Amino acid sequence: MMLFPIVAFPLLYAETHYRFKYFFSFLKKYEPEILADIPHRLDPDATLPVLLLIKDSHTYPVELTHVKIEMHQKGKSIYSDTIDLPLHITKTLWWQIVSVPFNNGLKDVFGFIDVDVNFHYVIEGEHRSAKNDNYRTSSKKSLRVYRSADSIPSFAGWAQGDTHTHSSYTEDQVEFGSPIEASIELSKAMGLSFFCVTDHSYDLDDRVDNYLINDPGIPKWRLQQKQIDEVNSHQTDFAVLRGEEVSCFNRARRNVHLLLWGTKQFFAGSGDSAEQWFHTTAEHTISDILTNKKINVVAYAGHPTEPTPFFQWLLIKRGTWSLDDMAQDGLAGLQVLNGETNQAFSDGLECWTKLLLRGKKIFIAAGNDAHGNFNRFKQIGIPFLTIRENGGQLFGKMRTAVRSAAVTETSLLDSLQNGHTVITNGPLIVFTAINEYGEIAAIGDTIRGARLRLQIYGTTTKEFGRFCELRIISGRIGSDSETVKIIKQLPEHYGIDMMIEFEVYLSQKLSYVRLEGFTKVADGDIGNGFCYTNPIWIQHL
């Protein structure tokens, strides 16, 4: 099985034990994968959760004796502690979180902090150590967290999260995701309130104990569903949204990915799994799934404009979403932002605005397609030879903010379905429209009227930079382009509170208005900040 896994799925965390029969793998070691992870940012009142992961110790048993955690800021040591962990570990996936409190001398330490996690362990009587991970060819560089003096920018009634993540139920020959419970703890430390678990359809149909064998009874899917029910029953002000990333055919009969949030119905999708020679046919089309999903299941196109690498196009029949694919009934939105502000993001926004001008009520969302990787993205570089690292697609880096009556799976799903959302890499901008009758509409709603007032609120922090520009963007259905009004002289550095008079087009057709806001001079690592709202639609009198 598995014709060319490295070409198809080079994501974190890197599974290094698999190799083709009779082939040499420099990455393979006769010990389990061992690695540490931490959030890339930290709210001021949070402790630092250090996630320790050990994979495949059922094959390579290990004695974990102790772990030493060291922290530096600007080259100066600020923390060092050794945690004794005399554990004999023999699990497929073992994990534990060690919390570092910011008290005493660390209370007033903010900004970037470098963290090193040194594992000390014994395998077959031999004492060994590893710094941050035990992958061959990885950099061993310090993990870096930004401890903010301010909480993540937000407003009452809004929750922020990641709409595209993978859990430990995503597991195959080259990758594995983070445990759901661990992701909850690291998400909370970052200031998030939810995430969507969107595990691969071609992983969820495997046997629990062997990812090389499919099981028609879908035990992994059932376990994922049961676990999400259990964790949500114990959460307050946090929710895990169940989901699936389904591989399905677009109109050109190429494999694309469809995100289903809130689904309790499994859809098979193995067309781009590369699990069998020459098997590239999807079990479903986009249209099939949109027609047959339950009414309360929210469907978004997964990273629809990301380019397809040549070998994936050739060997596993991967493709991209066309505009007609995106316009299908039953599709609520597009996950246009996928971990990085690249050309695919710009292309996704362009497709979205074309659909809006066609009269399509469709929304945008942000996610990261994170397979763990809270702090650094690591993947297979040269197959079986090297690990490659970068700072993209970090869990919670690009966020969807949701206006929701409660932080529950049901309420958040309803808001995602109806576009009560914005996307951001830091700053937050929201608005309402008030018509001449005193009626009020929020983001995602429709309002009637000829003259509107837009009440605009924005909030940011030093971490994400000062507001420098606000764009009020309006569109008339049937026109070729949008109209943009740019406001550069903003009243506050870190806050916006303004009322704008907005005249509706003299047309009988529906129109819409949306906002884009931008920040600069960020202390954190985002560069320039942005926030894009979904529209408010306007029904003409």
C-alpha cells in the first residue's frame, strides 16, 4: 500500500519509521519519534503548556527519565527546571503537558522567549538525549513563544478559533496530528475558544491499530465522534467542532478537499489517499456530498485556491476548485486563508468577490491546516533523507472570529453557517448597519433601506500593531467590481469607534457592504495585521 506518500502528504508531525520495502531511510531510527511543542503566542494570564509527545513506543519501548526545560530571552537565561518522569512508555502515542507558570521572577517577562526542551531517556539500556525533537537532520532550534502583555483582541460575544486542524486521528505513513485534549490546552493558552477537527477522510476509515488497513466499520471515525462528545461535555467557554476533510471530485473530476463541520455522518474519500496503485477515483463529487449531508452540517471549500504541485496533479489526480465548483448550492463558504498570506489567499479573496458580485451569499473563513505544529512546521523534505522546517501553517495563527450567543458546538456552527464571522491574523474589526427605521443588522445579516449608518468597532494591541487603514467596500450585484472607500486617518491607535453614513445604490438589486482593516508596527511576529469581515447585505426598498 501507499504508492507515493511523501509526494502527497508532507506535513507535521513527521512520521519517520515508514519506508518503502527494500528502500533505505536515513530518517528512520530504532527509537520512537520524540518531540516537544508549545504555542506560538501566550495570553498574559496563561501558564506555558509544554507538550511532550512520544510516538511509536509500542514498537520501540522507552524509559523517559527526565525532561529539562530552559528559557532564554535576548540571550539571557530566565528559567531552568528539571522534571523527573521515571516512565516506561509503550504506547502508540504518549503525551503529557508540563506547565510553566509565569510567577515570581517571570511575572513581568513579556515579548519573545526562546524555549528548549531536553529529553533524557533510555532505550535497551542505553542513555540518550534529544533537544526539542529526535528527528535526524532537524535544526534543533529553540521553540519561540511571544508572551503578550494583552489578551487576544476581542469583543464580548465573539469567540476566536481555527477552522481547519488535524488531530491524532489523522495518522498515516508520513504524518500524525496532535491529541484533541492537548490541542484544547494549548489553544486556551493562546486565547482561542474553539477549533474544528477536520481529519482526513482517508485516515478516518483505517483500523485503529494499523493505518495500512481500511476497516469498513470505521472505528476511528466512531472513536473521534465519541471523544469530541466527551471533551465538550466537560468544557466551559470552549468547544471542539467535529468535522471531516473529505476528498471528493470537482466538476473536472479531480480530487479536492471539502470541509464538513458538525457532521456525524461519515463520507468516504480516498481518491487522493495514494493508498492503492492507480486508485485516484473519488467516492463522491462535491455535489453528491452537498446534496446528501445533513441540513445542520456546515460545508466550506478547503483551501480552494492553493496551487496543486505537479506530482500531486499527475499521480493522485489532485486539482483545485473552479468558480463554478464554489458556486454550488449548499456550500456555505470558502476557507480562503490557510496559514499564510500568500498568492493563494489573494486568489481566494478574488474568487469570493466574484461570487458576491454574482449575487451568491457565500462567506469566508480562516484556518491553518495544522497537524499539531503549534510552534514550528516540520515536514519531510527529501523523501527518507531530510526534515524541512518553516514558520507557516501554525495552529491558531490565522483565525476565524465568530459572533455567537454561546461558546458551544451548536451555536458556533450556526454562526459559521450564516456568516456571522470575520477572518484575522490579529486585529479585530466588526460592524453593524442601522437603517432609517432604526432596524439593526450584524455581519452576515440582510437589512432593507436607502440610507444606512455603519457603526464600526475595532480593537488591536501592541502585539498586532496600530490601526493604519480601514476600507469600506461595497458591491452591487451584477457589476464588474466593488467600490472602495479608504479611511487612513483613524481616531485611535489601538481602537476604532466610528459611525459612517452609507448611501445605498439606486437600484432594485441586492447589494452588500463589508470591511477590511489593517495594522502596522506590530511587536509580535505577524508583520502587518489584517481583518476582513463578511458582508452585510442590503435589500433595496
